[in-house]
Amino acid sequence: MSNDLEANFSLYCQALRIQIRQQKTIDQIQRSACWHRLVLLHHSLPGDYKDPNQLYLHFKQELNPLDWAGIGPEPWPGAPPAPGSGEL
């Protein structure tokens, strides 16, 4: 099973990016099959696969750079401050 999960990692990441582009909420994304598979990979091989929350933040920043430049709205309530905003 682990081999199948590993072989499809890029597909799970692509699905995560698509959900972010569709502006699904983090709660909706966390209920998806791709999220659960990313969680399985991270828990099985944490040295090889990032936490899905880190992937989410990375892809969110990649797809919506203005949100992280302090220009756009918060990505979700309670999100960390935008880099360089000076907020702690």
C-alpha cells in the first residue's frame, strides 16, 4: 500500500492545488481523499513527506502570493501573519 501512496504523491499534491484554486475551505480540504492520503504518507514516512498542513500553506502561498504579502485577506481565520508583516 505504501508503494501505491508514494507513487501517487504528485497526484495528491495536484489535487490539493486544485482544491486551493477552487477556494475550498481548509475544513473541506481536510475531508478529501487526497488530504487523508497525504496524512498517511507523512505519518508513515515523516522524513520524506511534509505535513499536509505545511503543503497547504506552501501551495496557498504559491497560488496566492498577494495574500502573503500583506495585501490580500487572511487565508483563513487564525492564520499566521503574513511574512514580513512584523506581527507576532
